[in-house]
Amino acid sequence: MLLVAGPAAAQADLFGVVADAESAGPIVGAAVVLTDSAGTVRGRGAGTEGQFVFRGLLSGRYVLRVTALGYAPLVDTLALADGERRDLAVSLTPRTAALGAVEVEAIEGAAVREPGLTRLRPADLAALPTLDPGGDLASGILAQPGVSTLGDRGGQLSVRGGTPTQNLVLVDGIPLFQPFHLLGGYSALPAGVVRSADVYAGGWPARFGGRIASVVDVTGRTGHKRRVGGAVTASPVLLGAEVELPIVPGDMSFLGSVRQSVVEQSGEALGIALPYRFSDAYGKLHARLDATSTLQGTVLFADDEGDLGINGNRITTRTEAAGGQFFSISSAFAAAIDVSAYWSRFTTTFDPIGAPFREASAETFGGRFGYVYYVGPHTVRTGIQASSYLFQYSFQPNAETGQNTSEGSIFVDADLDLGAGVRLEPGLRVQTFPAQARTTSVEPRLLMSWATGPSLFRAAAGVYRQEIVGLQDQRDVGDVFTAWTTTQTAFPVPTAVHRLVGWEGGFGPVRLGVEGYAKALSGQTILLDGRLLSTNGNARGVEVTAALRRPGLRLDARYGAQSLTYRDAERTYRPPFHRPHRLSVDGRVERGPFALAAAFQLTSGRPISEVAGAYLDLTEAIARGIPIEAASGPGVVLFAPEPYGGRTPPYARLDVSAEWAVRIPGARAVVQAAVLNATDRANVFYYDALRAEPVNQLPLLPTLGLRVEVE
């Protein structure tokens, strides 16, 4: 209890951070409430580093109450003096009750999808069935109604009509060019290292820029600062290990993970062709410098090799990234500052049979400086960012192209609390591309929300531009080779104008949500038929979500309907990631040490270009004098003039898993049996014209895995 006397005339400020009393990690989203002697209540939600601010308080006595999911509430009394600026460290003690992830969430109340934004937490990832008991970030992203893929392989995600290279993925503030593995359902991050992931499918604020389809902002956990912990995972898909340990007890910790796939070897034992090898590693050093300041560093690595068409065409990808961040909120600044630096590199090769070897790389380094100012219940964010890019690519031997470019931006956005549940979030981002001699890009943004009773209404609109583009062969789903480059000088900068409106509300244990959106797309650089085209388009859709939470029970249903059209100078067509309808239903039931989970997906088929014919090119063989009956050569496929005139059959898949958890001395063990594509449905990936047969998605795949967590 803190007692400081003073007359009730001047104003005081309170700056603080909420942290876990055992791990010393920040508690994001903790509810911080101050009540004065007259009964006036003020509330704040703890930010990404657990921070909160109350400014303009009258001097006097206050009751402070802090609550958070999975923690015992804290109640204390503060006395603030005239003109005082106080820094306050708040520690919450985890609940001692041993509750499953589903039970904890049900007791605290469900937090479901807000319009324009999906917030994924560890409980969301743990509830979905996966091929190994460790889980993965990708499973939560793929469950969203606005996200579609070309297949169970390739690591290519389209969000509400955008191309896969129009998504901005940040991990601890570091941008990644390719965050997903070639084998569907796996990213560079296991679920055990993820603290939260904000998935913006549209209408994101001005502090994010440089992409036009979506933003996935991932924050990794911090390691435990008071004890050593970890986990090991083994399954027919991968082997993995995680470790967390204090470096300076109470102040500095390390969290790390490594994974190595074994699915290729397991597939051979089962007689299933699964030609994929991947590995990844993640490490994070986190230090609390004082009560309200932190410093962290992150490194990430991911490596892939595979054959998407199972026909000998090998592709490799590698992602390497590192970054650091300093954050401080204190009375000395009367605000918060956020300074970060990052480096990220992506390399890929493609060795198709009968075609030239290709290789490409993309590299960026840069930094950000952000400043957050608190004015009463309002928040104003401003910042600057600068990035440099180096691109290299080769589509033919000894014909490498290299490019250097740079990008600078400033932004300001505000979160204005107008009272009566109304919030207004105007923002402006200004981007410049000095190396490209482009006109400065001005991008206004506006978000609005109104909370009344159990309902939340929200709308957003904004302009988004993307100067750097990733080029992929749009007609061949087995070819995910990506060459990053700048927009050609003769082309306009790819631009998207977002508009969305939504509602969500609660009815007891059930929460419902609906959102409609429209995106006007212009100047998109598309590689089609070996030509670069500047393409316009329109994406429109509606998404409906329903969630049920009870102790030991979790159910989610999501439906998305979409209309997507692209137009270039010659034609109008539906692009390959257009899925008019998408339904997903998943649930998890926990009873004592046992848990059952299931996830069902039903999706419209995707557009494909119809094949007019195919043949083997024997020109070189005949020129060498090989008899025609013994000659062979590369395959040549002739497509119909109009792209994407056909469509694959609908896609349907059921995944199930069963778990048994048992306590052993000093640890918790989970045994999981899972089946991917439990009905063994033959979902079509693409049609092989040379063999005149379809190539299917992943078949029925059973797994048995074990995870042991040291406590």
C-alpha cells in the first residue's frame, strides 16, 4: 500500500507495466481499473508490453484493481500527490488451479473475432487438431474464413482476394518474405513460442504499411525469468524441442525452439509420397531493464526442400531473420517510445525437369522509431520507418538481375475515446520511394467502433500501397518460385482501397459476428503466360462467425462468401485463389486428462486454366540423331487462350485428434493420436496434362505423437 499525502487540486500521472509474478513476462490485455474516492471509474487495457497509462488524475486516494486471464486479481490502494508522475510495476500471480486451456477461457468469457481483426492466442492454437502435439501458428491462420490456399502444399496464402506476396508478416517486428513451410499447416513458428498473433484481413491502422492484402503481427513469448523449462515433441511429422531459462534471474531470459521434419521418411514407411523436408529455429532474449523498460533480440531460421507436383521438380526456400527492440514507458518521457532494427533474407531455387534452373533472393534491413503519447483516455501514435532492399533473380543460367531500392515512411494514428462506447481511430501514412523516383504515397486510414451492451459495431476504410512485388507463375500451382522486385517504372504502384463494416455480439455463452468487405484493387503486377501485366480487380465478400464457450467445451464455425474478379488490358477472369464459398467448423472437448478435437473444411474448387493439349518436345533429341521411337524431351503444355476457364471439384477435409495428458514428476506428458483427411477424400491439387491424370492433395495420414513439457 502506497500513501502519499497532498491537496486535491493539481493533476497526477500514472505509468505502469503489468507482468507475471513468476516469469516476469508482460501480460498483454490485462484490465487495469482505477476508482477514485467519489466512485468515478477509469479503465485501461495493458498494451503489447503490458503497459498502461492514466494521465490527468486529480490528487487523492485511488483503488487499483488489475485482472487478467489465468491470474489472481490484484487490488491495492494508491495515493497520488499534486503534479506527481509515478512509475508502477504490477505483478500478477498465476492461478494455482490446474485448468485446461478450454476451461480457463470459458470461465473468463470468450474473446472472439472483432470486425477487421482476428486475435489469436495460445488457447486458440491449442484447440485445433494438428499432425503433432506441439501445434503451429499456421493452423490458427488457416482456419479464418477470409484465408484461402491453393492446396495442402506450397505455403501460399491469399487473404480476401490478394496474392500470397501481398501479405505483411511480422515476427517480433521483423518482416518475413516467406513465413510458411511448403507442407501445408506449418509455419516457421511452433505454437509453443507464440504469445499472440493479430491477423488483419483489412482496414489495419497507419502504423502498418508496404502491403495491400493483410497484416499478420506475431509476438513471441518471453522465456521464464525465474526457472528452467522446456518441452520435447516427437511425431511421424517432426521432432522438436523448446527451452526457456533465466540468464539473469528475475531480469533476463532466453526462449528457443528447434524443429526438424521426418515426414518424408515416415511417408516412405507408409507407402505415401510426401517429398518434403523442412526445419526451423527461433530464439528470443528478453531483458527487463527497469520497472517499465524492456530490451529484446530475436533470431529466426527456416529451411525447406520439396516437390509440390511429386514429379521431380525440386524447390528450395530459406528464411533468415534477426532483430532487436527497445521499449520504455515512464514518467521521464510522459509517453512511450519503441525503437527497433531488423534484417531479413529469403532465398529460393527451382529446378524443373526440362526447363532452366532458377534462383532468387530478397533481403531487407531497416529500423523504426515510434512514439506513443497519452492524453487522458486518448492515445496518439507517431513514428518513422526506413528500409533498404536488395533483390536478385535469375530465370536463365548466367543471366542474373539485381536491384537495390529503399523506402521511407512516417505515420500518425490516434485512438480517440469519445465516450458512450464510441471510439474513432483516424490515421495517415506517408511513404516515399526515393530510389524509384515515385510520387510520394499518401494513405489515409479511418477506423470507427461503437460498443453498446453486448454488441460491437465497427467500420473501417483506408488506402494501401505496395511498391515491392513478388512474382510467381500464376498458372502453375506446382511452381511457387518467387522473385521479388520493384514495380516496373511503366506500371502504377499496386494499390488497394479497403472498406468494411461489421458487428459482433454475445448471447450467453455464444458469440456471433458478421462482416462485409469490399476491396478495389489497381495496378497489381501479375506474371501470367510469361508476361508481366498490370491488373485491376475487385474483391467483395461477407464472413459470418459463431463461437460457443463452456468449461471443457469449445466450438467455432466460420463461413465466408467471396466474389473476386481481375481485369487486365485483354480480359477479365477469376484468379486461381478465388474460392466463392468457404466453411470451417472445429471443436474441442476436454474431460479430465482426455481431449478430443476435430476440424472440418468445405471449400469451393479453385479456378484452373484448361489444357488444350500437351506433347514432348523432341527437337533436341532428333537433332542429336536419336531415333524418334527412342527419343524423349521436356513436356510442353498448351493452355486454352482464356485463363482459369475451369474449376477443380470442391475441397473437403476432416481432421481429428485425441489426447491423453498425464502428470509425471516435474513434467506433463501428452500422447496424441491424429488423422489428417480422415475420410481419405481425393481432393484435386491440379491436373497433370502429360500424364492425363489428376494430382491429389494430401491423403489420409495417421500419426501418433508425444509431447513432454518440463514444469
